Amino acid sequence: MSHYSDLISQLYWQLPVNLMALAQTITDPDVMGQMQKAWSHFIQTGQVWALLIGVIIGYMVRNLTSYG
């Protein structure tokens, strides 16, 4: 198992530097604002009702199909 972890670590360190920097690029640091905007969009589009209905129906199906 340690052979695989050594291989993975060697492959990781062979990656070009610009790929690692690409994963760390931050365009908008306002995380709380993004969460608030996403939540309000979730509420305004009615997706919250689809979520609630799906959870209720899923719970009912689980109870009907479970044994014991």
C-alpha cells in the first residue's frame, strides 16, 4: 500500500506549478454574500418546495419499502 502512496506523492509533485495555482484562484472573496445570494435564489425559484416534497416522499417510500 505504501508503494501506491509513494507513487501518488511523486505524481503530485511532478505537476506544473500553474495547475496548483489555478485551483487557488479566488475571484470573489465575499463568501457570506455568495451564500446569501444563493439561498435567496433557492427560495425565489421555488426549489425549497421541491426539496421538502422530495424529502417527504422519500421518507414515505423508505418506510413503505423497509422490512422490520
